[in-house]
Amino acid sequence: MKTNALVRSAMLACALSVPLSVPLLMPLAAHATTLVYEPVNPNFGGNPLNGPNLLNEANAQNKYKDPSTDSLMGGQSTLDQFNTQLQQAILSRVASSISSSVVGTDGTLHPGTINTGNFSIAITQVTGGNLQVTTTDKTTGASTTFIVGNGQ
């Protein structure tokens, strides 16, 4: 009889606890708002203040190295770079003095020939009032030609 009473009390406890625990198992009412997408990248409407941060992150992840940046100076030493710049400056001055000797006070070019150590520059009149300028390298014989208007 004792076991019968135990079984009854256990059944009664289960019967009472199930209705009490069912509300605990049921979810409470959920409250939500609509999702709003806000882009991060400023190119797509995001905050412009995100730009530098995104660029820094992209640069940190970028493993690519542009090979053309290494060859800009061609691996020249500082002395070679200086000599190249000095040579360009001197050639610029020579070209300026040559052009000033063939340009008149009125700004027009005058036909003629100018000889330097390595170059010969011939300015000749062609049709239509234009002038043809031919520069010849005396050491190799190579030449270049271009035609300019004489401002007439």
C-alpha cells in the first residue's frame, strides 16, 4: 500500500507541476523593429569618416608590390641620379640658347643651321610659311624632324 501511495503522490506532483511548467517553456512575446541597412563604405553611401580607416585596412592587407616603382630610377645610385639631372639641366640651357639664336625679336623663327659639338640643327622654310626643324646626331647620323608654324 505504501508503494501505491507513493505512486499516487508522484502522479499528483507530476500532474500539478506540468501545468505550472508549461508557461515557463513557452516563449515570451518578442518585440522587434525593422532592420535598417547602413553601408560602411563611403563610395556606397556610408559615412565619409570611414574612408581613411577602410583605406588603411586595405593597404595593410595588400600584398601586391608594383614592379614599376622599383624601376623608376633604374637602380641608379644617388650620384648617378644627380649626374643625370645635371646633364638634363645643361641640355635644357643649351636648347634655350639655341632657340634664342633662331627666334627673332618678333617671336618668329629664322631659317638657318646651328652646329654644336654632337648635333647639327637645320631650320628650313617649307610650304605654307611653316618651318622644318631637323636635328642630326653627328656621331650616329640619326636625325629627327618636326614642322612648326612660323606664326604668320
